[in-house]
Amino acid sequence: MVNVFDAVYHKIVFPSTLPRLDGRDGRVINWTLADINGVFVKKSLIFAFRLIGTIGFATVIPLVAFALFGRWLDGHFNTGHNFFYTGIVAALPVVYLTVRQVAKDAVGDFEQFNKNEKQKG
């Protein structure tokens, strides 16, 4: 006997290995998107967490890189923290453009995801 969580997990991660689930009266339950409402929610959560991670990296990487480069310039030219702060400010347009592109891509992916789910369901 397989519980519903295992069936949902296999439907998302390993669709070809979807386990068979027998009902209490002995009949076999056929798993479809309409039968498991949690599948769409689980896929949406995976999509959301992936988007959060991508935006996080798109924000952190340029900020850290520009700030470290500014710190190196400060040490090289002995200018206090001027280049450090300039590096952070210079990273902001890069972060904005990168996050904007990630958001545009995510909107396209989400529309494609919804279209695929509607065709399946």
C-alpha cells in the first residue's frame, strides 16, 4: 500500500515509476492531475523556490563581486572605503537588469507551465 504523498512524489519526480495504489474496496486508483490536486501545488512550489534562488543569486553575485573589487581598489590606492561604496552603487544597475531579465524569463516559464497543465488536466 502506498500513501498519497509517495504517489504525488513519484508523479512529479519519476512519472514513469508511479506506484499503484489500491483503494479500500480493492479497486485500483488511476492517478491523474484531477485526482491529485497537490501535484499542481507541489510543482508551483518547486517553481517558486527555484525562482527565489535564482533571484537571490542574481542579486548577491554582482553585489559581492563589485564590492570586493572596490575593496581591492581601496587597498591598492589607499582611499578608505570610497571604491567599496562605489562598487556597491555600480552593482545596483547590474542587479536590476539581471533580476528584470530573470523575472521576464520566469513569467514566460510560468505561462508555459500553466498552458501545459491545462492541456494535461
